[in-house]
Amino acid sequence: MHRNEGFKEFALELYDALRRRRRMKAEKISKDELYEFWSQITDQSFDSRLQIFFDMVNKNEDGRITEAEVKEIIMLSASANKLARLKEQAEEYAALIMEELDPERLGYIELWQLETLLLQKDTYLNYSQALSYTSQALSQNLAGLRKRGPIRKLSTKLGYYLEENWKRLWVMALWIGVMVGLFTWKFIQYRNRYAYQVMGYCLTTAKGAAETLKLNMALILLPVCRNTITWLRSTRLSRALPFDDNINFHKTIAAAIVIGVILHAGNHLSCDFPRLIASSGQKYQGLTRDFGQTKPTYMKLVRGPEGITGILMVLCMLVAFTLATRWFRRSLVKFPKPFDRLTGFNAFWYSHHLFIIVYMLLIVHGQFLYLIHHWYRKTTWMYLAVPILLYAGERTLRTFRSGYYSVRLLKVAIYPGNVLTLQMSKPPAFRYKSGQYMFVQCPAISPFEWHPFSITSAPGDDYLSIHIRQLGDWTRELKRVFSEACEPPVPGKSGLLRADETTKKSLPKLLIDGPYGAPAQDYKKYDVLLLVGLGIGATPFISILKDLLNNIVKMEEQADSISDYFPPPGQNGRVDLGTILKASRPKWTLKTTNAYFYWVTREQGSFDWFKGVMNEVAELDQRGIIDMHNYLTSVYEEGDARSALITMVQALNHAKNGVDIVSGTRVRTHFARPNWKKVFSRICSKHPYAKIGVFYCGAPVLAQELSKLCFEFNQKGTTRFDFRKEHF
């Protein structure tokens, strides 16, 4: 049911309840009566809200609520909050409330009993109290400190910008400086040549742009050398270079290439070629060594090796750049069949391989220059040699490695929200860190396409797992292929469709390549973690949570083994020096002491994706290391009249059975969106002087908010927040 429809149904029942209270029989109400109704609805007092709920349920006005009436109001609340599963289990939860409030089996409950239950809500909600009084006070103090003058605000914004972007800024400044230097060098060089007197500034501009094009055609390959970047992440260079922005830098260089091509090709075709042809015979005499004894025609210049290769390169680039834009890559532009194949990831992927032709043409183009005759001055190949060899080596490595990493699918499940989970065997040589990602290819769909996905299994697991959400043409086809091989799940197992090694139908083959570096892999550098995932953005952090728990278990085992070196009380009590040294050198150390995981999703069915992981974390985390919070945005915020009954049922069920009614796990689900300032305040009060890694994967809007909060709290307290964002 659509949320608006559910709320309309809820609102009608609310109106009927208020009308019964006022003994009104007319269908219409006056402005004054409407205002009075609104005052009652918006009254934040406990008694007022309780009375409204009681009136909604108690339609016959006998002061008693039966189990059927409790079920009805649960159904209404579930509809208003888009909780389809809660509607299905309304009868079960109505029985739970009656069991709690009607132990004598009278068949009804009264207002005072409902009041008693709701007044005891704190007892039920102890397991998920969101904030301490200290952190609330801190949040209020910070809010008061925000009132500053315009100069202070400007300096704060500038400070935030520099802190957030200093790596990008110095790299961009260096890159632009090098381009300006190369352009100026070539511009002056040709300004002092005779050809300038014939072709003027058209020639100098074209040659200056050509020099920047050589640089950028070399640089554009480096950000997509993923193996090299993954290795460099583990070096000290990661402190100064923004490796997380490799694809953004790749796109920025592409934009510079477009500008360079326009300046270079545009000046040649529309300016200096026509000026050369129009020059007098006397002026042309100084260029006979470059263009021949006879003055060339325009078509001869265009048809020559330099002209043909240049035009072909421009055409290939035009196709590749156009299909790589967001509108075409994400199918935002709609074409009728068969032209619809020009949009989507497939079109982007295949058209991008036109650059193999572009680089071949570029090398030929650089060998047939009109005004340069010595080989050592034809520098195009010098710019391109190392990047092309590095990139070719990377592609060759990926090809061989993907064949070496043969995997066997162990389990497949398709969940609500179009999420496909694949669990596969782990090759012996495949070693990775939590937070990293790998590329996956399915030959049944395409023998060439590789797509990146975060690894959701922990390094200590004996299998690999990934979670894939259907977002594009390739993922849509992948889901279809696996759906055909899946069967309905056996009772007691989640997922709409499932398959494993016992499935009768054969599963499609998969190839993997990786692992590759990502921001989340550096989580061990921090004392405390704040992991924030939106929807499928939770995938990089599932592996981290599991790995953190595995590490804690190893540390505890290590501590137990150290105690075994020492004799028990009552023996001679002597221990040799070697034993002491061996025991005092721990084999396993862990800097991270706590982790806070916030998962925000719009669909109740999303919790099925990681239900097993959440239960596992809640069960193994006996020391309270990991604090997990689920947020369902389809439900109205806590305290809203439309979700109050759900909150009560949720608390009661968790107190009785230890299971959250929304997620189906031991982790409580909060409603609406988190108050991030309060979240940061709470962590500040609990972990003074700690270095906290804030890792985020999701929409860019929230990334900006979290980044600003990190900066704001860094200015005011002793806790240090470091923001890291996943890029896909």
C-alpha cells in the first residue's frame, strides 16, 4: 500500500475517533472545530496521545478494548508506516498485548492498563536508549556556539574546505601548473619560429594545446591502474595523495582533454590551415621544407597522415566521451528501439575501448608532424610509453588472475528490494582486507564486462560473499540469470528465492578479480569507528563488523594462551626469562576499541539482506564493542502519533522475545532519520581524546553533512573525527 493511502486511512480513523468524542454526527466541521482537533492531535502530552489512541480503538465507546480492536489499530498503524510484514503479524502482536495486559483472560483491557504499559516503556527500551544526558547537554551547548559573526563564519567555512580538500587542492594545483608550463613553453617555442609569421597565434595555440594533450593522454591511464593504486595505498604516499578520488581525477583529466582537442584541432582546421593556403608565394617559400615545394590544398592537408589520424581520433573520442556521460551511462536519456542500446553501462563499457584505437592513432599522429623532422623532438611516444605499458600490464595481470581465481558458488539468495546475495568459495591465494572490493564477471551475460562490488565476508571466513542491488542493465540481467536457477526457500530460511550446491539446476559460472583498495580498509588505524551506510551502502561495513568481532575473539584466545605459560598457584612459581618474553609479545594487537554502525534504509524487506550477520554480531558481541542501529525511514519518527503504537509493540516484543518486530533481529530498529548531531555528541562524550574514523557509503547529500559535522566537532572538542567516503 502506498504510504499516502495508508496515512489517509489512519487519518480517517483518527477523525472518526475525535468526532465520537465530541458527539458530532455531521460529516463537515467548522474552522474552530478543526483547530480544536488539531490542538488535540499535536498535544505532546502523554495523557493526550494515550486518550486519542484509546478513542481510535474503542469504537463502541464502552471503555474497553478487545483483541480484535487492538489488531485493527495495529493494522492501521502498519499501513500508515508502510510495514507490510507487521500487518501480516498483527494478530500475533495483538495477542502479545492482551497476554501482557489481560492475564486473567477477561477478553478486554481498559484505559488504565494501556496507560500502565506505556508508562513502563522505559523498561522495555533500555536496550536502545539513544542518548545520555551528558551528550544532550553537549549538543545544546554546541548549538549555542554556532552564533558567530560573518568573519568567523567565513573563516570556519574556509577552514573546513581546506581540511576537507587539501590533498585534492595541491594535486590539482600541481597538475594545472604543469599544463600551464607546457603550454607556455610550446607557445613561446613556436612564437619564435618562422611558421608563426605565416599562421600566427593559431599555430602557437594549437601546439601549446597539443603538448597538454600528450601529458593528459598519458595521465588519464594512471587513475584506472587499480592494482598499482591498491599497492600505493599501503605506502606513505596515501598520507598526501587522494587515492580515493582516482575516478574523479580520471574524469577531470577527460574534461581537460576535451578542451585541448577543441583548441588543437579547432585551430588547425579553422585557422592555421586556411592561413597557410591563403599565404603569398613569397611567404610560403620559408615552409617548403615542411609542406613541399608546391603549396598544399586544404583537402591535401586534411587527407594527409596527420589530418586523417587527427580526425579519426576526434570521432572516436566524441563517441566514447558522449556515452560515458551520466545521462547515457545511467540511461537517463531514453531512445526508441533499437537506439536504446546507445544508453546504459554496456554502451559506456564497449565504447570506452575505442581508446585502444585512439592511442594507436595518436602514436602514428605523433610521427607525421608537419613542422618537426628530428625523431627526438617527436615526443608523443615518450609521454605515453610508461603509462601504456603499466596499463597493459595491469590488464594482462587481470586476465591471467581472473582465470586463476576459479570460484565455486556455494549459496545464492534473492531478497526483497531486488538484492542478490552470492556466496562463493575463496581461492587460496585470494587475500583481502575488510572494506575492499573485487570485480565480478558472469560469462553467461557478457564475456568482457567486469563490475565492482564490496566484499561482505570477513578475511577470516572460508568463503567470499557479495551483495548486489539491481540498479542497471547488467545487474538486472544477472538477477534474471540466477532467478532461473533458484528455487523457493525451505521453511525457516530467508530470501524470496534460494539456491546452493544441492540445487538441481546448475548455477551460472562466475569469475572474480581483485581485491582492490577502498577507504574502509583503513579502519584499523582508528580507536573508534562510526560506520554509516544508506541502503546497499551497508555492504563495505558488514565485512568490517565481522572482521572486528573475529579479531576480538583472537585477542581473547591469545590472552588465554598467555596465561598457560605461567604455572598455577601452589607450584614453585619460577618462570624462565624466555617464557616471560614470549608471553609479553602479543601476536595480535587491535587498536579499535568500539564501533557504531548506523544503517538507514527505506524498505522493511532490506533487513533480510543482513539478518544473519546482525544476529551473529549481536550474539558474539558479549563485551558491547559494537553498537548497531537500524533506521527505517518509511516509518514516522519516534514520538509521532502515527508510529506510537508500533513503538510500543516493538518495545514489548523485544522485552518478551528479544527480537525486533521490524528487522526480525536482536538489533532494535529506530524510525525516521537519525539526528546526526546527537550521534556525534554521544560519541564525543563517551570517547574523549579518541581518534574516530567516520566511514560513509551512500548518497552525496549526507556525505556533505557528515563531513561538516566532523569538522565542527573537531574545532570544539578533544575528540578527533576523520571522515572517509566510499566512491563507486
